[in-house]
Amino acid sequence: MHAQRKPRCGVCGRPAPGYDASPGRLWRHLALGQTIFWLHYAPRRVHCREHGVRVERVAWAAHDSSFTRAFEELVAWQAQRLDKSSICRLLGINWRTVGTIIERIVEERLSPGRLEGLQIIGVDELGWKAGHKYVSLVVDHLRSRVVWVGEGKNEETLDAFFDELGEERTKELTHATMDLSAAFSKAVGNRAPHVRKVFDRFHVQKLANEALDTVRRQEVREQAGSQEGKALKQSRWALLKNPWNLTVRQGEKLSELKKTNQTLYRAYLLKESLARGMDYVQPKRASEHLDKWCQWASHSRLAPFAKLAKTVQRHKDGILAYVETGLSNGVVEGINNKIRALSRRAYGFRNPKAFRAMILLCCGGMEFTPPLPVAA
Ligand SMILES: [Zn+2]
């Protein structure tokens, strides 16, 4: 390998006077069959005005990396497509090294343009390491991709996103979809008060399902030992399903319930009615329906639904925003499912930074061009 004529600082790339020589080093390059190619070179050290004594910049590798750029490009490309053990076998490196390489290449190549022109964003959180750690995501609805990942899941986490986005770009935002958790809602309210919050209807329905299930379990406990209690125990799926998805048997179960347990049947109707309220096309109609629903629920003598009524009342504007816009967190959830699969792979990574890099690598619309064979 020939040295560049004038050495440059490895950190900033500016020309700098040579300082001394360093012993030769090896860079791992691509492989041909079972043969791995290594580059050998003795880089000089330079004295940079800003960074002091540093190893000179080399054209074939990132500073501080012992892999060539071509090799790292291949690692990133494979990590977007292959499972963990395939990558490790094909490249002959361990998984942590893959994590380190991905972290560096994503940091270097992440386009600042991804935060330009954002209008509709979705925010969500995701557990990692069996729920001991969390990352928060910001998704661009229009381009269906992850544009930002932060560690944690509280208000401050999302604050960091707005810090990076800056005031000008924040002004361009119009809508933010999210579930009903308070942290994100607060952050958006503080940092981008003009943005319309859109609460995910499926999360609202999930809360109704949970309320219904709480009522069912209470009834099961009260009827324990009796024939009816046993029947209630088996009614779970009939109750939680949408009516049009019920099997004949489940439909029968439900009509039976109507006669035998009015409390639980009332809870069922409340759950269904809330969902129907969000089916309206006209926000005004939906608004009236939700008001009536909240009244009904709070007087239903079913504590879980009375509680839900308060939640719905508090988030009504954001729920109506769903009716108005039809935006759900669906895009975000879809990406989340993909990331959940990634998180199992990322389990072996040392730190959340590598997980973050993996998410941006696979769901951030990044492209890599490894040296692949070209037909002659
Ligand atoms: Zn420098």
C-alpha cells in the first residue's frame, strides 16, 4: 500500500505534518471462498492542530476501525437481510463485532435529511432486553420509516427528539399519532403545541377490552363453583371478539349471557359501543356518541368502565382527531413488529446504542452498496 503523499488527521481529515511512524497494522477485508484478505500498512502518526497526535487517515477504513470500508458495507448490507447466525458464519466474525460495525456505519451514514419535511409523525415505545430497557421511536408516516430512536420512554426522551428537530422543522409538523400514555402526549403538548395529537383507536379499544375482562373476572370470582361461573370462564373470546367475527358457538354463548349475566352483558355492550363511536365519519356525530358513551359508562356501576370514561373524556379531542384524519398508529405498529423481531437478534448486543443502530439500519430507509459480483 502506498501512503497518501500528504498525511491527514484521522479524526478531521485535514492535512497535518507527520509526527512519527507506527508499527504495521492489519485491516480485515473481504473473503474469497475460504480465504480472507487482509490489508497491511504502517500508518504514520500526524500532529493535528486541533486533535493533537493521531493516526493518519487511511482511504480504505474509518478512523479506529480494523475493518475495511468495503467489509463494513457488506456487514451492514447483510445485517439488513440475514439472520444473526448466517451473518456470523458468512463473515467469520462474532455478533458483538457486527453490533460495533453497525453502530459506526449508521452514525456515519445516517442522513440528516431524514428529519426534513416531516409532517405526520407517530411515536411509540418498545421494550428491549425482556422489558428492562426501552427505546422510543419516531416514525415518518408518509415515508413509513423510522427517523429517530432514543433511549428511554418518558417525556425527556421525546424532548431530545424535539431538540434535534429544532424549532423551524417542528413548525412543519401537523399531526402526531400515539397511544394514550401520558409521557409522549405531554412532550408533544409542550414542545409542539400546534401539532394535533391523534390517539390510536386500537389502543382505546384495547383499554375497553381490558375493562371488559376485569368485569368478567370479577363475575367469575363471584359465581365460582356454580355452573354459570364455569360458563363465564369460557366466555372470554366470545366477549373480546368483534361481533362479526364470532363463530356460531360464540354467538350462542353471547345470547345466553344476555339472559344469565346482565352485568357482564352490559360491559360487553359498552365495549362494542365505544368501538362503534369511532366508526363515525363525521367528527360531530362521533363527538355526540362519545359524550353519551361516557355518561352511560360512568353510570354503569362498573368501576373499570367508569374509569375508562374518564380517560376517554380526557383524551376526547385526540380520539376525534382519529375520526377526522383516519390516522392510526398502524404504520408505527407494523414497524414495531419488525423491530420486535430485530430486538431478539439485538439481544446479544452490548448496549442500547447498537440496538438503536440496528433499528435505523433496518427500518430507517438506509441503503448500502457492498462490492457484489457484476455480470461481465
Ligand atoms: Zn484533526
